[in-house]
Amino acid sequence: MQLLRRKSIIMGLFSVIELGICSWLAYRESFALLYLAIILTLLTLICFYQQQQKLKTARLIVENAIFTTASSIMAGYNRDQASKLLPDTKSVEMIVSCFGVLSGEEVYKFNCDGIHLFSVEINSEDMLFTFGTDEWTKYLRFGHNVSSPDQIQEIAEKLRYETGISRIIGTGGQVCCPPVPPFIGVFSYFA
């Protein structure tokens, strides 16, 4: 989170400096360089906006954390790719919430901005989150460092309660949490 904040501050400073350069070039009537400086300033402002959005999502994840662990993350656009841990990956702090997963400086968001959490699979060693939109699906696998089946069941219950996923698949394919009965007249995306 600190790294995201630092990146955001640096992008903001670059934006202010570039706006100052644009003002100076307009004062000096150097229009050829002014157009180039305006383009660079706009690109920097776009990057600053994206960094601010990432920081906002990271804050949302930290404020609504379900659990925190130190693990290596494996992400991919298919299950096989997400199952392979790269040998040079190191463990980082991972924060899981109902709005996404924060892994170091990477933010994986779901249940907001049209990105839905489709399923959660928990076994004795790791967790697999499947999320995406109608056009794409992403898989996120990481170790949870929890050894007790009771703690795994507790995490599954928290995830079910916070995310609304009614089927959280556990060890050996059994369902950790019983399905939530659908409410009459209420549309559920995950029913």
C-alpha cells in the first residue's frame, strides 16, 4: 500500500511540474514545444488518474479485509496457468476482502465496476478465486497458510457471507458452506 501511495505522489508531482513547464512555454510563445509538453502532460495525468483509482481500490480492500496472509501469488487467464508457481516469486503480504485481493502493489478487484467473483475454491494448501466479466475470466491462486480445517471452514464462511458466493468448494470437492436459499423475487447473479 505504501508503494502505491508513493507512486501516486510521484505521478502527481510530475503532473504539477509538467503543467508548470507548459505554462512557461506558453509564456515564452514556444508553441512547437508547447504541443509536445501538453501531450506529455496529458499522458502523465492519465497515468496519475489510473494510479489514484488503483490506490482507491487498495484502500477499499484494506478497510474491508476478511483475512491477511503472506504468500506467493499465481495469476492467469486459465486454470493451468494459475496453477504454476514461478520459481523466482517471493512471498508478499496478501489481503483478501469482498472487493478484491491486494498483493504487494498488485490490486485484483472484483464485485465492483462490472467485475464479478464467480467462484472460490479452498483446499488445505491454497485458494483459487475465479473472477471477471462476460468477456474475460481471470484465475488467482495463492497459498493461505492455514492448517486447521476449522480455520479453513471459518474463512469459507466469512467469504460466503461477505462476497455472496453461495458455493465455496473445499478439499476433495465438498462444499464448505451450504448454498444460501434464493429469496423470492430477488435476482441473484450467482444463483
